[in-house]
Amino acid sequence: MNNKFQAMEVFVQVVDTGSFTRAADILQLPKATVSTLVQALEASLSAKLLHRTTRLVTVTTDGAAYYERCVRILSDVRDADESLSRSRVSPSGRLRVDMATGLASEVLIPALPAFFERYPDIMMELGSTDRPVDLVEEGVDCAIRGGELGDVNLIARRVGVINFVTAASPAYLERYGVPEHPRDLERHRCVNYFSAKTGKTYDWDFRRGEERIDIAMRGVVALNDSNAYVQAGLAGLGVVQMTDYLLLQHVAAGRMVQLLPDWTSEPLPVHIVYPQNRHLSAKVRVFVEWVSDLFANHPQMRMRPADQPAPLVSAAVVDAVTAA
């Protein structure tokens, strides 16, 4: 029976990723073992579950129906196990998380000792990148991203907001002057940020009361990593617009000067997301709750009452990083 459950888990992972190789990597099994388990499953069912070519793996009609049953069965089994062990055993195992670089370095990582103090049996693999990842294909349990919600491939829980600050180094301002209005920036040098997914350079936006101004800034350099972006501003390459939790520490230390303080930029919602066709394991559940509490008590990340959403929606995060 254990081999049957393992074969079902392997089959589900192959369907999710579309690849025996990726499924083997995620499950930390030899590729030959993954192939053997799926073949044994097909033999026991007397049915072909997958179409295989040298470049592509697709599910058959029988395989699609069996996949849906497997997902439900495996979820029920995990529910049954956890209902008995939750009160006695601390959540354990490998937890794969992905999030933007700045958010990881400045908000999450400094707080992780408290998480591991509470959950010592969880081993985390933290992917820190401003490139949106495919959670299913890359075997990621959950991700934290800034951005609006899109399709129905992920379950998303809104946990915070990202606010932006416009700033420049003292050396830059001494050379080029201080802008008094957003339109003044059209005559300045700036550092742009571009999407790692689409290559699109993000416009800058400013709000003051009922006024709203969007500017396509002329940049001397464009980057797609938030920490590198801040370093470009510190080096005096131009005016930057970046998340407050990355910039305000440099403003307080005198390394940067906040510009246009009467103007604000549109804040971005922050969500923690995970695949909707996946059982929410105990380790993911406790991490989601811990992140929600962390952001709720963080001075830059917490939501105002007007920002509070419904707790869970079915959606995906679109091109996530606008420098989150």
C-alpha cells in the first residue's frame, strides 16, 4: 500500500510539472525510480496514464480522471494523519518558499530565528529572486509576492502592502539639483526598474490629493534586482523610486535624501500564494499564519483598516515584482 501511495504521489507530481526529470528533482528521487513507479501504476491499473515523447509528457483521458482522484485521496490521507498528530507533533519537513530579494533580506530573514524557535523541525529552502516563479513546475510550496491578482491558478491571501519612496544620494542632488515637482524629474537622471519576466520598464507614479501623474522616466541604467537597484541609487547614478523598507534606512543614515515628500506612489498589495490543487500541509499552514502576523506587526508592511481584504481568494499574482 505504501508503494501505491508513493506511486500516486509521483504520478501527481509528473502531471503537475509535465516532466519526469522535474518531478524527480522535486521529490528528491532518482529519475529511474520515478519512471518505474509510474509504469508499475499503469500496469496495476491496466491503463495508460501518460503520453511520453522525448520532449513532452502529457496526461491521457484516463490519466486526467485518475489524477483528480489521486489529488483528493492523497489530501484525505494527509488530513487524517495530521488530525491525529497535529496536537502532539511539531510541523516538520522541507518547506520551499520564494519571494523577492528585498523583501527577503529586509523583512523576512531578520525575523526567521523566531520562526525556527517555534518550529524547529521545519527546514526551509528560501528562493530569493525578483523573477516570478511557477510554483507547480518548480516545486515551490508557497511564495510571497507584491502585485495585483490575476487568474485562478493559485490561492492567495493578502498579508500586507508595499509603499514606495522617491530618493537620491546627496552627491547626485549636489550636482543636479533637487526636484520640487514630479514633472521636474523629466529633466533628471534616474535609475529604472524592469520586469524580469517581460522586460518592460516600469513607469513612475505620483499622487497628491486628487492629482495623479505618471511618468516614463528616462534612465541611465535599468536593473531587475531590488538590492542592486538601491545600490545604484547610493552610488549616485540617479533618482530612484523603491520600497520604503529598503530606502528609509538609508534616508535615516543620511546616505539618501527623500524627495517630493508631499507626493505618494500607489501602494502594492502583498499576497502569500500557494497552488490551489495542493493539500495545505501543516508546515505551509503555520508559515502562512506566521507571515501574516509578521507583516501585521511590521511598521512598513502592515495594512491600514481600509486595506483589509477578504482573507482568501482564488487567484494568481501577475508579473510580481515592481521592486518588491
